[in-house]
Amino acid sequence: MEPDLRIALHRAVLADMAGSKPKRLARAMDYQADDMPGAESFASEEDFRDALLFAAPVSGGQLTDMWSKQLRAWDHIQDPAWSTALPCTDERRTDIYSALGLEPSTRKLLDAAAPVIKVPGPVVISKEFVPWYATHQGKSWYWPMYAELLSRKGWSDEAITDLDMATESVVERLSDPTRPEAYQSRGLVVGYVQSGKTANFTGVIARAIDAGYRLVIVLGGTLNLLRDQTQRRLDKELVGRENILRGASEFESDYADDPEWSQGKFVEFGSAPSVLGGFDIHRLTTRYDDYKSLLQGIVALEFEKQEPALPLYDPQNLHRASARLMVVKKNKLVLGKLVKDLKKIRTPLAEIPVLIIDDESDEASVNTSRPKPDTERTAINEKISQLLTMLPRAQYVGYTATPYANVFIDPSDAADIFPKDFIISLDRPKGYMGAADFHDFDLDESDEERTYANSNELAHVRDVIVADDDDTGPLRRAMDMFVLTAAMKLYRAEVDGLGPDAFRHHTMLIHESNWVESHRELLGRVTKLWWQAGYSSAEGHARLRELFDTDLAPVSAVRAEKVSVPTSFDDLQPYIGPAVMNIGADQQPIIVVNGDKDLETGTADFDRRSIWKILIGGQKLSRGYTVEGLTVTYFRRRAANVSALMQMGRWFGFRKNYRDLVRLYIGREEKLSTGKQEIDLYRAFEAVCLDEEAFRDELKQYSVMVDGMPQITPAQVPPLVSQHFPLLKPTTPNKMYNARLVEVQSPGRWEEPTAYPTSPVDLRHNTRLWLPELESLAAEPIQFTYDTKKGLSFPALVGTVSATHMCDLFEALKWSAPSQFEPHMTYLRGVTTRALIDDWVLLAPQHAKPDKRIRLDSTVREYCWFERDRRRGPLFGAISDPKHRVIAHYIAGGTGRSDDPHTNVLCTERRGVVVLYPMVERDHRDVAANSGVLEPGRVVMGFGFVAPEHAHYDGARRVRFATIDSSRDTAIIDS
């Protein structure tokens, strides 16, 4: 009873302070103890210090957890009246301790229990919510255990702290499970492909059940493969050995034949959690068994009440009840059984606090009114909607790396899964290898100084261009690289002493099609290539030596970090034979992963065995499923939309000790299904990745609170997304949005429109608007140095244009999607009329070499033109060059003073910068190159701009929306 009384006292103290500010702790404890008979003995800093020092497994952990939450809440507050220190600094924490009046020894213990988190937290777009989590009355059991497990697995303190912040950001926005009135919170967590989203929702589940959520339904993808993988992960790292066995023999477990079960790698508590002061988790699904409609299933769904007269959500019942967990495949029959059984149980459904976690929530969960073959998706959405309707206390949290489908759900549909309460964008994890590691987003594509050291594309990407379907040259080269990298892993395991488990898995993924028949043909082709490769012959070794000398060795020489690289192929050669034996063990070097049981030549079960294999797959390997040890990818698969393309990026992930070995062989001239058009898959990925980063940047910018209030709510995110996808049409655009983006203020920030017109008439109009400005530029270019250390520079023609004249020019421009530029135009109009900008510097970058120059109309001067292409309908991809942006930011005051005198002489406080790019698309480049003259209707005048750093108004707000009149049938997105 005594520990419970201490917890109650501190909960009351923190509840009072949470609503105001940190106060003298001794005085606050005395005040609260007056209303708690017997609490006087706990109302001292000395008792608090002792409790922290000798923390008991349950009560002590609960005490530190409560204080950790509140300390971090105070750490993050923006501009509090009681501290002038910046958020998340040691100085802010000192101010907190001083306000609490704590002694140095107590401060030291609290710093150890809740260190100041100095890593950036997740980006949160949220409605206002009622705070409850910092002082919840549940038992902190599973979350501390999970955090401890991650530490034992080798997670750094920084990574665990990152997860701590991210999971708390989710759970605190759910409804208080003990709240008398029911409320459904619905949110979306946006991660990266194969970046650890499962770890995040495992942490969210742990925190939620600790706080009182008693039924957890995890929607684990549309395939058994994904559901099984998720079930095992949760069982291993959250549920634990005792909850799995529930008194049975360990040999009767569904994991009895799992090596990690025998090796003691499943979390253990020492006894049933309920015996140790916690509470148990009852599994309603197992490793290979999805939810089944059985009598015992219905009984298992019944919740015990210690106080029958009180509702289940009352703390006296809730915190004594066991939690239920099920991992369910997104299948209409399975979900139908669950809905049917829930209707039969005696426990009133309105009393059960439920958490629904939807993994890969953009797949199958989102409603669609398309005809077949999408009827299944609509049926699944209907079942999820039924669950939300019949469980009024259900909270819905979707997880995805491709959020576009979720944010385009109709917000007005109460039964749908639009994330009305919050959208949280997770930070890129440390050690993650993602899109930015395969593309050169910050390098000029025409830069001749690209090397393996500075170019991600040169280091990791290899072109696949085939003469015909019988051309297996690129595929054989990819397979040779797979063997070479296998040998490199064996070499490093021995030379660097990494141990036998350092490279437990080594895989190659071949992804060309979803069709089973294609897999059958591909299996035969790859099998033939493997057995004819001659990896033990002189010919095979000659091929591998050439690939090592020209590719693997030079890349690893500059990219390998803290791992060894052989000085020659001769040093690696002894490992080639063992590598080939590992891959070809059991005479099956290839595993096909799809739905055809007869075709599968092995099981890709990374949990139960070490896998060194070539994987051929389609749908099963293109969404959600983690391919462990993936080192070489051969990718020629086309996709119909943005989300599908991103999800196919299985080459993203964590590649500890072998990042330098990763290779992506990707089709550069793949025919579309029509057979008339080709697509460069690498550039398509690049465009999608840029869109994704732009979306994340938008969320980050607008997540900053203004006067303690959110700048935007989740319902206002769709118009932001439409800025990047102006032609993406929802099913019912007049119902899709309740807000229209009116203005985007961007002081000191580079902005780059991409929706330029396609018609020659409009292009000619725009070119002739810009020509007088080009003609007025100085006769000789100025050499701008953007990297003084390396002496790197570029030439540009320079001039100045008055603020009003530039504003008029912007107003007169034509666009293929005017709504994309209009919010920026509103801002530019605003700073001009408010006289917050004096003039603009106009830069026209020139090439260092005398090529790619044209005359326009009757101009005498020649201007450099740039090769740029539209990548998504009428939209261009990236237009600007990073080095040009550096100078523009310096001039507009966004990045401080430059070391370049030519730049500094142009810097004034109220000056913006426009960088102009005359662009020539593919169809007109031959004419431009051969004649040196081009008709204005064949030139796209692209530009980017940076407004002065201090050119803003309306306080700190950077975005403004207008409500749509629902009586008018008006679509936001331009047709």
C-alpha cells in the first residue's frame, strides 16, 4: 500500500504542476499530502530521492516514468514565462530544477532517469488535445521492459530517446482510456520504407496498454507473410515468454522450433507479469494462426471486472484487467469473424478502450469506389469502419511510408480513417540507408567532378539497359556482384573479428513482375545463369576479378567505414568458394516468394534460419515485408502510382558494416504497358523521393506552434500535398477538402515552382515576359564562389529589378496548375504592398563551357539553356542547381555572410533573389544545339526565388487557409 500512496502523492503534485509551471516541490508535496491520510511520510525530497535511488521494479519505475514525462514536457515548452533558456537545453533543465527547489543529488538522479533530449523530436501536425498521459494512473510495465530490451539489443541511448519521444507524441494524443465520455482519436504516423516503423508501433502499444488500453488490434498487412512477421516481432519483444506459455511447457509453444526461442532471445519477466505487480497480455492470435471464430475466442474476448457495478473503463476495473492482443490480416473474411464475435460478448463494447494499429495503412484500408479489382479494398475498409462504429472508445493509428492515400481520404466521412487528430512524421533514423543515399540530390548532374566518394549514384547504382528479353548480361553482372559481396562479408567477419552472426543473412532481390507466370520463367532463367556461372572456374574468377577491380574495390576504398577492404582480389579469392557454397547450399540458391506453393523453392523465413539466397518476388516482397541482409537488387518493375513505386524500394534499410557493398541494378529504359513509351525507373524514383522529402519539409515547417496554437490541423494537410501533386484527383474533389491553401510565406527559403505550361502559346507568353529582364542584365557575367575552401565557382549574368516590377511580372505568368503558385503569389503580393522588399537580384547562371547557348526571338545576345524534363505529367522535377541556391540564400540573408566578395556586395537587408533557368525539353534539344536559335514557344522559363529573410508579417504564422463554401461544387485541384 505504501508505494501506491507515494505514487498517488506524486501523481497529484504533477497533475497540479502540469497545468501551470514547476513549483517548489517540498511545498507542493505538503499541500497535496494534507488531503491524503498517511502520505505525510512520503512528502519530502529525501523520500523522493530514496525512491529514485532504490527504484522497485513496478512502483519505482512508475515514479521515474511519471517524472520523466513531465520533465520532458517542460523541456519542450516554447517561450515559457518562467524560463528564458532555449527548449531542450541543459540551461532549461537547470531552470526547471531551480523552480522545483531541488538539491544537487536529486537533480543528478533525475538527469540519469530522464536526460535532456537534444535530438530533434518527431514532426507533429495536430489538433489541440486534452493532456492526460503525463499523469495517467496505469502501471508502467511493458514500456520500460521494451526500452530495456532495445538497450540490450544494442540500440544507442540516442535512438531509444528518439523512440521515447516519438511514441509518447502518439499516445498522448489518444483519448484517456479512463475518460467517462467516449472519444475516438485517429492519427497517422509517417515513417520511411523499412526504417523501423514496427519498433515505433510496438512502443506505442506498450505505452498504451500500460496506460489502460485493454484490447489491441494490429492490422498486419494483406498477406500471411506480413501478418506472421508482425506477430512474431510483437511476441518476441513485447508479449514475452510467460504470456505466450501461460503455464504450459515451453515445448508446447508455437515457437518451440524457433532457434531464438531456444536461445532465450524472447523477452522474459521472471514470472507472469500479474504475479509481479503488472498485468498479463492474452494473445488471441498466434505465430501462424490468424483470428479464428471459435468458442474459446469469444470467451477470450470477455473482460473480467473486479467491480461489476462500474464500467470497465473505470480505473478500479481497468488497471486490474488483462490486456488482449491480436494481429489480424487485412482480409474481409477474417475481419468479418472478428466483427461477428465482438457482437456476441457480454462486456459492453462501449466500455472497452481499444487501440487499432494499422500497419501499411495506405494499402487496403483506404476506401475506394473503383470497380473491380478493387472491390476487396472497399470491403476491408467497410470492416474497419464497422469496428470503429461498434467500438466508440477505439483509437485508430495508421502507419505508412507513403501517406498520400491517407491524407486524401474524405475528412467529412465519420466512419472512415482520415487522420483527423494528428499526423506525425518520424525523423530519419541514424544508420538508415534511404533515398538520399542512392541519389545525388545535392550535386549538379552535369558536374564532371563526380566520384565514388561524392556521388551516391556512382557508388551504388548500376544501369540496366537490355537489347531484348534474351539479354542476360546485366543480370549476370548483378549475380556476380552478389557473389563478390558475399565473399566480402565473410572476409570482414574473419578479418575484423565481427563474429558469425554479424552477417546472418545475405540476399539478392530480383523484382521484375508481380505475375506468377513471369516468376516461373525468371526462376528458370536465373537457375540456368547460376549453374553456368562457373564461380569455381578460371573464367568465373576472371569475371569476378574484373568486377572487383573496376567496381567493388574503388567504391569500398572510399565508402567503407571502420571495416576492412582487401588490397587485391587475391586477398578475397579464398572466400569466394565458401560464399558460393553458402548461397548454393541444399542445391537451391534461389527462393521464389509469391502465392504459388508449387513454385516456391524455399521459405524466406529470416527468423528461423540464416538465409544466403537470391530472392525472386513480386507483391509479397514489395510492401511491408523486411528482406534481411539485402545487398544487391535487380529492379525492372514498373508501377502505376507514387505509393506503389515507393513501397517497391526494398533496397532501403539498415546496412551495418556493409553500406559500401550495396548495389542497385535498375532499368533505365523500361517500356510501359502500352509498349509505346519508355520510363527511366531511377529517375522516376528520384522524382518520387523528392516529392516525399518536400512533403516532410512542409509538415516540419507548419508543425511550429504560433502563440501556443497549431498553425494547421490534419484536415488542412491535403491542400499542402496537392501543391506537389496538382493533377492528382481524389474521387470527389468537392467533398475532399474543407480548406484551401491561400498563402505560403517563405522568407529566407528557396521556393521552386514546377507546374509550367505545356502549350506553345503560354510558353511564348512567359518567355517574352522574361526577355526584357534578360536583355537588361550586365554584359559580362560575374564569377560567384560558392565553396571558398575548394575554390568552386560559377558564372552568372546579374541585374536588379524593382519589387513592384517583379511582382507585376509574377502576376502575369501562365501556369499549367495556377493553384500551385497562387499561395506564393499571395505572399509576394503581400510583401510588396507592405514595402517589406526593395528590389530583387536577378541571376541568370551561365555554363563554364561555351556550349548550350541560344538566341531567343530577335535577341542579339545568347543565353545558356538547361536540359530539364517533366517527370510527372506537366510537372518538372528538380530545376535548380544546389550551388546556385547557396549564393541566392547568402544574398537574401538566409545563411549569413559569404566569404565571396562578389556575393557580399549584393547583400542588403530587404533584397530578394530570383534565379532564372531557360529550359529546353528533350524534343527541342537537337534544334537548339544545331541552330543556336529557338522559337520562344519551345522554351520553358523556369525559376526559383528566395524572399528576404525578414520579409514576413502576421507574426510567426507562415501559412493561411480559407474555408471552402460547401454549397459550391468547386474542386481545389486544377483540371
